[in-house]
Amino acid sequence: MKRVLIVEDQADIRELIRMTLEIEDLDIHEAENGDVGLDLASRLQPDLVLLDIMMPGHLDGFAVCDRIKGDPRLRATRVVFLSAKGQDADKRQGKQSGGDGYLTKPFSPKQLLEVVNRQLS
């Protein structure tokens, strides 16, 4: 079973993502900010991290991704940014920090499932 970590500060968005993904056979975990997300990623070693960019705390999504990709144990973990920041510069920064995908909010459940299934295949 593939393990997915959702790192999103807004509880209602985390819930919508989790509910969308529950139709798949996935082990789903959640974190409310980058600090908790990085700690959980280190402990759980997920196959995929769905990562918001703008979050409270010391680490934004770009910093979390950079640290995940810099950790030899997590280097193979796929990271997809989920963000309201949809400018080309934001997407470039996501790629530069090691992101494997970028989905701009708002997105449909169908779009989310397509991205998740593509990353986990």
C-alpha cells in the first residue's frame, strides 16, 4: 500500500484532499504545517507528499521539499505542490526546490486523483 502525506495548514482543505484520496488504496497521513510535515516525512518515509507552499511556522513548502529531497532516505519520495500561487515563477521555484509536480488551487477531485495516480505509478 502506498503511503501519502498531506501537508496543508487549512483543516478543511486537508479533509477534502483526504476524502478524495480515500477512494484509492492508500495509507494517508496529515500534517498541519511544514515543521510537522518534515518530521512525519522523516519518520513515515512516504511515497508521495502533497505539499502546500504558504504555511505558518519556520518552513514553507519550498523549504520542506528542499529538505526532503536533500535527505538520502527520502530522495525517492515524490513531492507535489498544491498551492494558490499559480504564477510561472512559483512553478519554477517548485521545480528548483525538487518538486515533482504542481497543482494550482482550486483543483477538482479528478485533477488531484490524476496527479496522485501519475506520481505513484
